[in-house]
Amino acid sequence: MEGIRKEYQKLEDNNRQQQEAIAQEQENQQWNAFVDTITDKIDGFNSVEGLDVELDDNDKQVLADFILERDETGVSNLGKALNDPESLVTIAWWALNGDKLVDDMTTMFKEQV
């Protein structure tokens, strides 16, 4: 009876390990797809509100690191910023008003020149 129980437990353990490995592989595939998408978006980031933006390779790397690099707890700098109330408010303000601000500044600059 004990032998049957041990064999059944071994099969359960193997099955659980296989399921965990499958889940981990799926998570890795999703993460890699996310990284590829972010990298493509950074490579294609070339304007803000009609103004040309030119990022050199170092700028692109810094931006990618801010979004993608995770600390030992799995949190990125962007994640930390989104968890900080002051940073979150600033990010939200820029998301809502940044384009208008850049447009207004461009208009003002053009009028001055």
C-alpha cells in the first residue's frame, strides 16, 4: 500500500513540475513578446506633437532599461514610478497635457523667432 502511495505521489509531483515548467515557459514567451514590442516602439519613437525626436542608441537603451529592467523583486523603475503617488500624478499630468504643452511651447518659440 505504501509503495502505491509513493508511486502516486511521485506521479503527482512530476505532473506539477511539468505544469509549472509549462507556465514558466508561457510567461517567458509573453515577456519576450512584450520586450520586442517595447523595443520596436522605442526604435520607432521619432516625434512628439509634430516635433522631431532623435534618440541615439544610448538614449534608447536608457529608455528601455527604465521600462524593462527589473530588480530582484521583479519591479521595473517604471513600475516603481507608477507605485509612487507623486510620480504617478506627474506621469498622469504629462499623459493628459504633455502634447498641448509641447505644442504651446513650439508656438511660443516660433512667435519669438
